[in-house]
Amino acid sequence: LYTPEAYQAEKQIRTVNDKLRPAARRLARSFFGRVRRVETDRQGRILIPPQMREERSITGDTTIVGMGEYLEIWNSEAWHSEQAEIDESYGELLQALADSLEPSSNSEGSS
């Protein structure tokens, strides 16, 4: 769930992506093909369209997760399962992130 401003920023990033690459086109198609404008009711609640609820198995209790520039809406049971999986592999995830942030060995020694 993006604010209008965050959506525009995301749209800019995805539009600038290399349109000649099949993977970039597929990701853009998936992202833009699922975009839905949602409204709030008089009490400020977000009204999630039925198709979106069905696609994401959002029934019963939901969990809203802040992700910086956007929100994620989860089925609460799926959220708890995701968190349990993350808890089990937290160290591995941190290491993978650290590895991805390290400069590549190809750039060592070059000036």
C-alpha cells in the first residue's frame, strides 16, 4: 500500500528500468497490473477491494506492517508464520545482507 507520493516515486524507478530486458518488463507488468486505488471510509479506514483480499488471502484478522515508504497488509496467520521463519534464519539473513553490501572483489586494487 503506497501513498500517492510513494507510488509516483516507485513508478519512476520502474519506468526508468531497462524496458528491453524481459525480466524488467515482467516485473513492471506484474506491479502495474495489480495497482488499485483504494479509498478510506469516513473513519479513515482503508477499504481493500475484494479481488485484492482474495489474491492475498486476507480474511479475518489482518496485520499492517510499516515498510518505510509503503505499508504491507498481511493475513495475520501468514504474518506470524513469516516472522517465525525469519526468526529461525535471522543470522543467515543478516549475513546475506552484509555480503550483498560488501564491495565486489573485482573492484579491489583498481584506481
